[in-house]
Amino acid sequence: MSVGIGVCATDHTLEYRGYRFVARTTDAGQRGTEPVVLLGGSSQDRFSWLRYERWLLPHGGMVTLDLPGYGDADPLPVEHGMDFLGEAVRHAVDALELPRVNVFGACFGASIALRFAQRNPDRVARLMLGGTAVRTSPEYVASAHRWRRMADAGRLDALAEDLVEQFMAPPDHGVVRRRSAVARLLRQRFGSMTERQLTMDVTHHERLLTHPWSVPDRSVTAPVLVFTGEHDVLTPPAAGRSVAAELGARFTTIKESDHLVQLERDAELADLMVRFFTDRPLGDLPYLTPVERFAPV
């Protein structure tokens, strides 16, 4: 199916507790599964997942968000954490009159997605979490403080290089698809951020220093799949496996990728999303390591 024809895309301006934000809905009239709400990482906005429309829209609608603190939305002070952002997602789902949704969260977005699912289990059909962890690592804490100092000093080129090094696996860590191309893309993206974008980005990193990444709440009732890249060094497989164990979820890694799976192996990630959100088998896929299953505690 070509999603270049018959696709309806609409921006909806919303407000939650005094903060304006934007929800983008795209639909091609297909109803194979519930709409997918996609929540990306700290530097992503509602346009960051456009390439996924060609794979996802043949099966259902998509919702991407500039939540408060993202993209074109109002800046969000650091004292508002993932609970606040999860409730903003609930506000958007209500405003769009979506009774149940599939939810995908990657990196920072995984923390928000989990909060939304924990507080609104009746609204979530399936939950997919990528590049996530139980807690913020000491290494990330040190990096976030360093990024703030670099930003304040105007060392933007050094900041861009440091961000690339922290988000991508070292060259000797294993085979990563499109490593050089993705690294160039990230350097360009981080190095060309406006002052507003930079401020928002640094604030997101600092948000993780003052609010818990994950909370011990097993109220999620929907099927859950946790994944990461097999060479992820920011949120390594052991961290994702711990989240899966807490949730009684399935866990796997995508081969030849690191934390930036969505850029390095986009077709494979999209295939995994479609399979999970339409209840298809996940076994024996050539791009996955064996899927592990954790029993609910």
C-alpha cells in the first residue's frame, strides 16, 4: 500500500495544565489494529517518525506528539516529570476521542509511555518499550551534568560530539548498521540546534536526574514487549531485561544496532512493531535475538 495517497494528516493544538502542545494524527483509513501513539526520545518531535508511516499506516492510525517541552510545544520546567507528561498523553488521547491505543515509547519516551500505561491500563491495548531502564545510570548522570556545562559555555561542537559518543556504541563494541551515516546525522542534528531546542534538550536530560525513570507499579495489564539494540551502551540489554522482568513482559534485542535502533534498522523495527501490534508471532525473525518471556510476579 502506498501511504502517499489517501492519507489524512492533522495537527491538533491542545493544552494541559496551562502548557500548550501539539498532537499529529495520520490515518489512511485502515483498521487492522488500534491507533499507535509514538513517544520518542529527548531530541525528537512529532515529525521524527514520519518514515514509519509507510509501514504502520496500512494497519491503523498513528499519533505523534510535541508534548510540553518538545518541538513546537511550550517549554516545560524541569520540576515537571514523567508523571506530568504521562498525564498529558492521557489528555491527548481523550481529546482525540481514542478509547484504546497501542503505545510505543523509545528512550525518554519509554518512561512516559510506561507512566501512561500504569495509570491508564484500560486505555492501552499493547505496550512496546525500547531503550529503557529501571533507573538512571551513574554514567548518564555524569554525562547530563557535563552536557549542561558544555551548553552553558557555548561549546556546541564539543557537546554534539559528546552526545554522539554517549548515544552510540564504540566502534569495537560490535557490528552496527549505518554507524557512520547515523553518526554524521546526529552530529549535524545536535550541532545545528537552535537555542530553544538546546535548552529543551538539556532540560530533558536534567529531568531524568530529578525524577525516577521507572516506578515499581505492576498495574499494566496489556501485553508488553521490551527491546533494545544488542550493542546498546546507554540503556544496555541487561537494563531492558530488568524492566521486562518487572512487568512480566517479553524481551528481545535487535541485532547489529545500538541505542539508535530507529535510525539504524528502521525497516526491521517497523516490522517488529507491526507484528507486535497485530498479535503476530515474533519467533525466528532473522533480525532478533531469541525472545525471552518473563512470568508475571
